[in-house]
Amino acid sequence: MEDLELKLITEGKTSLFVPHPAKAGKRGPGKNVGYGFYNPAMEFCRDVTILVVQWLVNKSNRQIRILDGLSASGIRGIRIAREVDGDFTVTLNDWNENAIELIKRNLEYNNIRNADIRCENINSLLCRERFHYIDIDPFGSPVPYLDIAIRAVLPHGIIAVTATDTATLCGVYPKTCIRRYGAIPMHFWAMHEIGLRILIGYICREAAKYDRSIEPVLSYATDHYMRVYVKVERGARRADRCLENVKKVEIEDLKLNKREAGPIWTGRLHDKVAVLELKKILRQKELGTSRDIEKLLDRALEEADMPMLFYTVDVLAKHFKVSPPKMNRIMKKLEIEGYRVTRTHFSDSAFKTDAPREIILK
């Protein structure tokens, strides 16, 4: 640590030291610099975490135990400790001793007293301890951590999961997806939604093995990662009902070719009541990406009750060999014909509708 050059950054209402990107050393495939990696591009993801944790704390009448399971620089857990109000404790865990030294320094700098530190494999930690909120934000796939996380989360608790293996979930590497998630992906215009639903479906199947059910609170996908917040409940009957939402599906492209995908989660991606409460909390917080979060939450409310999958104006234009039509024109026409149509968070050029394929292709 003595030889590592650090810089002080501010995110949200929290300032902390992170490795200077030009001085921390080179990273390559399968390598980590080992000094508490910090990715500024994930500020939006961490901002959303602040809202969800605050929502969970608000709903509880007891002290909440929170785990930042793969802490790296510690920014997520430290921000929770600094920016969430209420009765809770945060455990920051990382297997790397250099990362732990950086976390200690940042906790001291922020004068945080409601946090403790662990230096071990997250799966070993979760074998012994239980939490109301477990955050899993790994490099790559979250699969190695989900089995034990599902067993370690307390009743009515939340598991937050990040997957950065988007190429796998989006069908670029279908064999890897089948091997890793037990599901067939699809590489087409709605691949991010299929990938997100594969991830949630996998979590549901893992939970059902232990007579647990899940309910997505908020789910979203970007080009670089997918993120889901699921509420976990206990009970075999609940698990059975939850599994009814996990199915293989047949998807038809614009040329009417059919392909099978899944099993995927076919239920809602968001809890509308929770999203409305998150919007209220957002207005009370000082977050750097608040405008982007508001857009996500608004789109989540719009699309929550809509059918699976979406269309993009670019794909439709390419299919018909015409210039891309205006989104508002398409949506207005479908509404006039009596169909529901909304925007979606998956793409600014996409829409969801309950109109049949032949109507859309007219």
C-alpha cells in the first residue's frame, strides 16, 4: 500500500481514496491489480443501490444487516454507510489484503462506525453469517455466489446481483450460456431482455432448490452489465408458484423464423409499488446520476405490465428498407388502433406493445 499512488474522489456525498488509474498497474484477461478496483462508470449502479437499500431500511422495524460481498475499494459499502439513513450495519468483505487496507483507510477517513471488515472468500463468509441485504458485484458471472447467497439471505431480504458477462447472456457465446446458466440465449435485437430474463430465471431456479421464491424489485440491462434486485421469501408453495414464471419460449423474428430460448423468467421485471417508493426516495437524495435514475424508474413503471420483448425502430426500418420512422408516430398509431404501447428502459429507440406481429408489420 505504501508504494501505491492514490487519489481522492467524490461520489454522491462520499469521498474516498482509490488507486490512481495510471499508477495501479496493468490489467489483462483474468488479472486484477489487487488494490481495490474502482470503476467510475458504475456510479449509476451504486446510486441505484443507495435507493434500494434505503427502501429496505425504511420498510424494516429492526436493525438491517448489509453485506457488500466483493468490496474491492469499498465504495459501494462505504457509500451505503454514509448515505443511507436508519438502523443498519454494513459488512465490507474482500479476499485481497491490499483491498482491505484501502477499505480500512476509507472507513477511517469517513469516520464510519456502523461498519465492519472481513477478508475472506464470500462463500465461506455466507456459510456462517446471515444478512438482510447481500450485494454480489463480481468480475464476470455471479453464478459461483448465488447458491450460498440464496441460503444466507434472511426472510424478506434482498439479493442484488450484477452480471458483466453480457456477451454470454446475449447469445454471443451460446454454449457458455447453456453451460453456465442452463439456458439457451438469443442474439437478436431484444437480446438484452432475453439475457436479463435468463439471469432472473436462473436465480429463481436456484432459490427453488431450497424452497425459496424470488420477486424482482427492479431489474435493468445496459450494454456492459445487467443488474437485478430480488426479494427472497421462504416456503415450498411460494417456490412452486415462482417456478411457474420460468419457461422455455418460442421467439419469432421479423422473417417469421421461430427459435427456442430459455428457460427464462416470464414474469414482471419490476415491482411497481416499490418503484414508486424508490422515486420518492430519489427526491430526498443527492445523487450524481439522479436524472438517469429517474428515467430508468419512469421506464420501469411504464413497461412493468407490458408483454415480454420489444421492437426497435432501427430494426423495423432495416426490415422494410426505409428510413427509421419517428417513435411517437408509431406509438400514436398503435394507440389509435386500441393497443397498449410504452417505451422501455432497454433502448431509447425501442417500444413494447401488446399488438400482434402482423399489426406491427403492416
